[in-house]
Amino acid sequence: MEELLAILEELHSDVDFELCDTLIDDKILDSFDIVSLISEISHEFDVVIPAEEIIPENFNSAEALYSLIERLQDED
């Protein structure tokens, strides 16, 4: 989780990603951020995020995003 928080903080250092659970709903993360995140996550965690998993529910919080990463790692 620490690696993910570091990636997120590089995008927006002014957001408390440990508490925020409305990253998409409140438009904190935009489409460019999502593309950057997917690339960084793929590199850092060695997972591929399929298109069908790129939904607001998976990107609304660091916790949801980390759950997605763990689920994808378990599928390998």
C-alpha cells in the first residue's frame, strides 16, 4: 500500500489519499491521472489492469485501488 500511496502523492501532493474515498466523484483524479496511474501501477506491481476494471468504483479511493491490485496479482 505504501508504494501505491507514493504514486498517488506524486500526482496530487495536496490530497490525503488515506482518507479520501471520492477521488473520481469529486474529480480529484482526471482521465490523464488515471492513464498515468495505470502505467505506474503496471510497472510497480507487475499487473495489467484490463479495460473492464477501469471503472470509478476501482479508482475512487486508494483502498479500492489497492484491492484491485491485490485481486489482479492473485489472478496471476
